[in-house]
Amino acid sequence: MYQQAFESFLKNTDEKKIFLEVLTAYIKEKNCKSILDIGAGNGDLSIPLSKLVDTYLAIEPIQEQADILRQNNVPVVQDFFPCNIDQNFDTVLCSHSTPGKPEKFIPFINKAFELCKPDGNLLIITYNDSEKTWNTMLEKCSLEWPGFHNDRLALLREFLNKNFNNIVETEIITHISSPSYNEFIHALAFVYTDGKHSDEDFVNSKLVQQYITENHYVDGVYSFPFFHYMFSIKKPL
Ligand SMILES: C[S@@+](CC[C@H](N)C(=O)[O-])C[C@H]1O[C@@H](n2cnc3c(N)ncnc32)[C@H](O)[C@@H]1O
């Protein structure tokens, strides 16, 4: 993990705040009392979320993240999903944790749906990485994206529409913003590299700087929108 990029990302994105607002409203609307959070992450979202329901269980394979959750009294199964869980939940949440390729996401989603109570909901949140502003920037700056999975969202949507009923799809928009180009570009670089690669080429690209300044700099602030999709799938009674 490239720590500086991750820290810049966390500091300059409104993602956790927006998702917490969206999920709080969702929990209230569905009168949800129990959540299984698959891929719970570093706690920024999952710790406040765990306080909103009577029963909350996190699944998180990474030791460091699981430790943070435990230190905050959040129950954790430290494993890769699909794994054995012997409880059912009002909401099974997969927020930015479903695998990108069908051979992996199909067993993952089928098992997650099994773990919803009747009349409960499977909630999948994923990032739209193949359309709109992000892709336009990559094209205009002639950049290959190391994290790109061709047709990922289209394949997921096709699978869900073929195999499930009662799907509600909602778009969620978040932003990375900063008045400092240096802060902003490191935060954006975290998305570009997914924290797994060196970000030097991206951060130092004059083409990217020119593109960002012309298209995403308004009133002294650099700001870049990201489009996410939330699929809510109701399990019949
Ligand atoms: C991008 S983070 C999302 C964290 C949080 N859910 C959020 O939306 O802010 C993805 C998380 O999923 C976890 N993850 C990846 N593959 C997983 C799997 N097969 N089963 C469970 N968790 C997984 C990762 O360790 C990571 O913490």
C-alpha cells in the first residue's frame, strides 16, 4: 500500500461522509436491525454503521483492518468471502468489495443473497469505472489504467438483471476536492493506482495537470466527481 496516496485520498474525499448519509437513510427506510458488512474495510464507514443497528457483523480478511474493527468493539470474521456464516441478516452489504470478474462475483453474490433474511435486502455498491469523467480524463490524457476491468459494471448489471427480481438502482456521486494541486493529485493517484502501484507517472504528468486545470478547477478548488451505483435487491418473503 502506498501510504501517502491513501492518506491524501482519505483526507480529500467526501466518499465516507456521503456513503454514511446514504446508508443511514437506507437503514431507516428499511427498518433494518441487522447488517452483515462484507469487506468492511478500515472502519471509517463500518464503525459508525455498526452503531445504527442491533446486530452487526463485519467480514474483513486484512489483519490490520480487522484489528481496528475489533479494537472498536465491532465483531469481525477475519476471512475472504464466500465463507461460512450461520446467521441471516436484514441487510447484507457489499460496499466496494464485490470482485470484478464474473467467475468470482457470481459465487460471492449468490452466497451473499442466501444470507439475507426473507424480506431483507442485498445491497451492492460499486464504482462506475468505465464511463463518464474518469474515463474521459484517461482518454484525453492517453493513459492506460492499471485498475481497469473492461465492462465490469455492465457484466455485473447483466448478471443481476438476469438472476434477480426487485432491483432498485441508484447513482451516488462523491468528490475528491482540494485547493492544493499537490494534495488533489495524490488523492486522485490513489484511485489510479488502487494503492498498489507507484503513482509517479500520474502525479508528474503535465498532460493530467493541464487537463485538470482546464476542466476541474473552479473558484480556487480542484474537484473531481466519481460515480457509484447502489443495487438494492429485495429477497421475497
Ligand atoms: C475498497 S474497501 C471498501 C471498504 C468499505 N466497505 C467501504 O465501502 O468503504 C474493500 C474491502 O473489501 C475487502 N475484501 C476484498 N476481498 C474480499 C473478500 N473476498 N471477502 C471479504 N472482504 C474482502 C478488502 O480487504 C477491503 O477492506
